[in-house]
Amino acid sequence: KVFDQYLRTIQIPSFEFYFTNNKKTINYRYSDCLPEFDLPLTLSNENAKIKIFPTADWQTKDITADEEGLFNVSAIEDMYYINAREISK
């Protein structure tokens, strides 16, 4: 439903995420989007690479210390036409 999101709405999807206290798990989802929006995200740098499949429902993934650094708001927004924000839980 990526096509429908960008063609049929004026909303820019938001990628929301937060880490657990020990930074070994990330929780993430899309908001401000169609319920079926499912754009996969591939995040990478020189130390790590991860591919995630966010949806409108919260998801959880165990991550390494190197993968934690991939969740950089400005880097994600530079790569994808989405808003990204780290939230506190």
C-alpha cells in the first residue's frame, strides 16, 4: 500500500521508535498513514545493516550495539520520504 499512501493522501507517514532501557531492543511502527502502509526500511552504515518491515502496529526487534546507531532520525529522513521520531515510553 505504499503507492496508495503517497498518491491518494497528503499525509507524510511517521516512523516512530523507542529503545528499551538496555538499548538491546527497539520497538517501532508507522503512524499518520493508511492502516495498510508497509514500506520496508533498510538502514545501513559502515558497521551494520538492518532491514525492518514496520506497519501501523508496534513491533519489537532485538538489536546489537552497532545496529542501534542506525536509528538516526535525520539519516532515516534523508533516505526515505517519511517523518522519523524517537519517542519516550
